Amino acid sequence: MDWLEALILGLIQGLTEYLPVSSSGHLAIGAKLFGLSGEENLAFTVAVHIATVLSTLVILWKEIVWLFKGFFKFKWNDEMKYIVNILISMIPVAIVGFLFKDTVEEIFGSGLLVVGICLLVTAALLAFAYFAKPRQKEKISMLDAFVIGIAQAVAVLPGLSRSGSTIATGLLLGNKKEKLAQFSFLMVIPPILGEALLDVLKMFKGSADATTSSIGFLPLAVGFITAFVVGCLACKWMINIVKKGKLIWFAVYCAIVGLVSIIFLS
């Protein structure tokens, strides 16, 4: 991988992590086009995922500080309820991660046909959420948090957008747009960090030195910085998009990319 490829893939990751178009699916397509595979691709994926988590922390730092301040009051306040909802939302993805990790990794290595199909599912989900008009709720309930967590767990499939699945599911449940994007981005921080930690341990069980030398420091740095900067912009942009309810264009985009993946790249 050279620095230009890293720049392009970092741009893709930073943008698609927050937009409801599947970052994993787009990275898989990018890796296919650039001929990347194995440990080199794994190391880069870990780096850019950590970069986008950091961009979430930067953009939503006020909300995160609010949660920590409320948590350390050790009272059953709004902040504690919010944290409990985040923990509840993590249960389904934790189950998938611990019990079906090998199965998910096999699916990731099965080619772009699966990516294309999942992109079409993402398109259908976004379109359905756009046209549905459920009764609006004031707050995200524990049950809603669990159901949104199930959507996040299913979205481990490449091509099925994590943000698209969680936001669309929340909208179908009747949760307000203003609160949903923020919750969706905050709830993914622990699972992404946990997944990155497992991948780092996997690399060290193999040959960490060989991985670093095979990809090079410059491409890693370029990809990391690009994903972080673009992630900051995309996170803020996506929150505004969800508030305005303009998700239908992403459904159209996912449908087009999904069909191209199935017909021309699989």
C-alpha cells in the first residue's frame, strides 16, 4: 500500500463510518480494487477505525463530559439512564462477537457478493424508515436501546451499514431524530474499540513487526489522519442530515453501489 491508496481508503473510512452507506462494505470494495489482503489490510483497518472513534469523541465531547459528570454523581439521573441504555445496546453485539466471531470473519472473506446484497438491504431499510411515520417518543427506552443494539449486531455483516441500521431502526421505533443520531454514534464507541483491541491482539499473536513493515509507517499515518479529519466533518454533517430526515438519497446510493458490486465486482 502506498500513501495515495492510504489517503483514498482513509477518506472512504472517515466518510462512510458515519454516513449510512457501510464503511466495512466500502473498505472491502477499496481493498479489492487496490489488491489488498491479509495482515496488511487488517492493520490499516484497525488504524482507521480507531481514528474514527477519536473523531466521535472530538465532535461529541460535550455529551461525553455530560455523561461522565452525571455518572459520578451515583444517582439514577438522566445521565445514568443514558449510560444504561448504551450498555443495554451493547449486549447483542457482544454476544455476536464472542459466539460468532469466526463465522463473521468467514463472511468478510467471502467476496463482494455478500457486500452487494447487504448494501441493497441497507437501501431498503433506509427507504422504509424514510417513508414510515411512527408516533414520536420523547426518550429512548431500554427496550428500544436493546432493539437498536440488535440492529447494530446484525450490521457486523459487510455492506450492512452500522449507522444506517441503528438510525433507521430507531426511527421506525418512533424515536426523535434529534436524539437518535447522537445515541447511534455514542453506542458504537465501545464495540469498535473492543473490536480494534481484539484485532490488535490477533496481529501480535502473528507477527506485529512484519505487519507494520509490510504496510509501512507513512501509509498508516496518512490513513489515520485522513480518517480522523474526514470523520470529524462527516459526524457533524450526519447529525444534521438525520435531523432534517434526508436519508432517502443514501438509500438510492446504497442501491446503486450494491448492484454494481453484485454485477461487476463479485
